Amino acid sequence: MIRWRKGEVVRIRREWPGAVELDVSVPEGECRALAYPPLVGRPEPGDEVLLNTTALAMGLGTGGYAMVVAVPNRLPQDPTGPGHLVKARYTPLQATVLGADEQDSPHHETLREADSIDGMPVVVADLHSALPAILCGLYADRPGTRVTYVMQDGGALPAWFSMAAARLREIGLLAGVVTVGQSFGGDVEAVTVHTGLLAARHVLGSEVAIVAQGPGNLGTGTRWGFSGVSAGEAVNAAGVLLGRPVAALRVSEGDRRERHYGISHHSLTAYGRVALAPADVPVPMLPGEFGERVRDQAELLAVRHRLVPVPVDGLHEALRDSPVRLSTMGRGLEEDLPYFLASAAAGRLTASLLS
């Protein structure tokens, strides 16, 4: 259930496109809060705000903010313009957006009968944290590639929550963000992963799409109860649209839980059971016994997919030069290097497909 608080804005900490981080005074003291001005308006110091403190109370590592639900004394103006796609539907913060695929869109005619992404490589990943690492591997071997991020709705729903995506967009390493399903706030909105991929290709002119959920990940410790199941469904979408799926492996040496050590069961389930379309699976050539473990586990996916050994020489250096901070499940680059190398290997393989 939701935890509610009223508070007063003390200061603005920082902001990026679509989001403002605040310090807010509440009865228990001060807390860190996040507001999305396109939804609730821009809070200013001294404003009274209504907060949802559920994630803060749970101590969530990714989403541990109090969320500003409203600035009661200064509501934003009603939106104007076209758009009838409702996202975050039937919640108190449902928002109307213009979908690239809807009738009022200037892109409707382009997408109305579109049925192919023309062999475009589609890199699929379980976690949002793979996004910058994939780009590091891709751009190390093929700078200047036009890449779009297609954001699923398994994690954060607002694309504005991702500081990484905002920065990558700002410096030109992403041509744009397409938000699909219930996620919203991208440069382009779409109804499904399928129309999101078509928009990436035909609206944004992308050479590569990267599909992953937004920041945050829901898992229950069961075989099927995790949001990354959608990675397998994204492989299917890329396949049916005549793209070239590249299934990035979730690999970890820093997570000692048996189900995640080596290749995570998330990848083995999503690609081994859910994905019915064949994909290229980049297998990072990691050294030592751990590397052997990863290669042995990857063989489970060879029944349907094509395993592609990918050397990782030079990728550590490329990752060190990442323009955004690399972190997964609270671990940085050096704390779980194989995770980031596996993601960068997916970028390297993708670069070779474009040659």
C-alpha cells in the first residue's frame, strides 16, 4: 500500500530533462525526493508538496526517493495539443501522450503498414545498467553509429528517471529514447515493443536499437517471477519484424547467489525458454575458471540460438571511458567487471554486424 507524507521543499539539489531532485522537510526530518515537472509542475523552495514515500520506506536501491505526487498550491497548466495514448493508465498520475503510431501523429502513415525493420540489429538486455556498457563496446569499434534506446515498462515507467539516458541523449550517443507499453517520457512514444522498434528504424532512422527495461528490476527468486522475462519477448519482436536480435547475457562474478553467478538464470530463462526466434548470443571470452563457467552455461542456449565468442581485449579501457557512471545492483565497474564486459561484448558483436 502507499505511504503518504506532506512536506515542504527545502532546496533543489539537481535537475536533468524531465526530473528535479529535491530536499523536502517532512515530520521525520529531511528526505530526498524526485519530481517530474511534465507531470506535476516544477516545485520551488517553500512549496508544499504531497509525497508518495513508499519506495523510500522500503529502502529501494534504485528508486529510493520520495516521489512528488502534486504541488497542491501551484498545479501545472492543462496540456494542449494532440495525443490520445494514455500511459500509467488508471493510476492517479495517468498521462496523455502523442504516440508515433496513433492517427494524430505525423508518423502514422509511415508506421501504419510498416512491417519490417530491415535487418536492423536489436540488442536486448535484461537490466537498464547494460545500456551504457553496450554503447561503450559498440562505439569502441564503430563510432558514429546511430542508436536508439527502446525502453520497456518492467522497471521505472518515466524515462525521465534515467539520468544515464538523459546524458547519453545530450551528448549524442543516443539518437533518441522510445518509450513503449506503459513507460512514457521518451522522445517518441509507442504502444508496443513492435511499434517502438519500427519507430526507432523509420522515424528516428536508427542503425541499431537497444531494448531494455527502465531503471529498476523486479525479481522474486522464482524461475518466472522477474521483469526481465520481457527480454525474451523483445527477441521475438525483433525476429518477427525481420531484425537481427542480439541477446546480451547478464553475467556476474560479484553476485555470489547461485542463480546469478556466472550467467544469470534471468538470461537462461528469457532466452532459453521465452525467446522463440533465434538470436546471436555474444559469449564474452573471459579468462580463468569463471570464463569457463560462463562458456559452459551458454551452451544451454545453443539449442535455438547462435553462440558467438567475442574477445574482450580493449573493452575494459572503453568501459573506463564511459561518459556516465557504470553501476549494476549497487556494484561499480571494478566490483563486477564481467557484467560490464559481457554487455560491452554485445556492443562489439553488433558493431561487427554493421560492417
